[in-house]
Amino acid sequence: MHFFPGLSDYENPNDSKAGGITQRVMAVDEEMGVVAIRMNFGPGSTFRGGGELDVFHSFKIYDGVIRAAEAFFKQVPAGTKSGWE
């Protein structure tokens, strides 16, 4: 699967374009079964212009199974922190 020029395998962490991926679990509520995660795909992750692709995921989990998932993404300036450090 090709997402960007020169990127042959987006799931290969050794690929120079995918090597900048960082992730952080922002919140977990075990009673409600909710998890929120932020991923930043690093330099070179946007189709045009500078910046980086930030993706926020939320999951609803019960009975040990992910029952729902939502994602929101936006382009942010390079080096933008999540605010959860």
C-alpha cells in the first residue's frame, strides 16, 4: 500500500517516513470502558506543506472487545506536544 511517494510499507517502523511515529495513551476509564490515544506520525506525514499528522483515537471496550472506535486527525506544526506530557 502506498500512501506517500517513497513510502512502500507504512507499517514498517524501519521505513524512514514511518520512523517518527509516536503514541501516547491519554486517558483510560476502566469503569466506563473508554480509552483515548494520541498518535503523531512525525515529519513527512502530511500530503503538502510542513507540519505533522496528529491522530486522536477513542475506543469503547466492554466484555474484553473493542465495540466502537472513533478517530479525529489534523495537521499540526512540527514538534507540537500533545499537552499530556
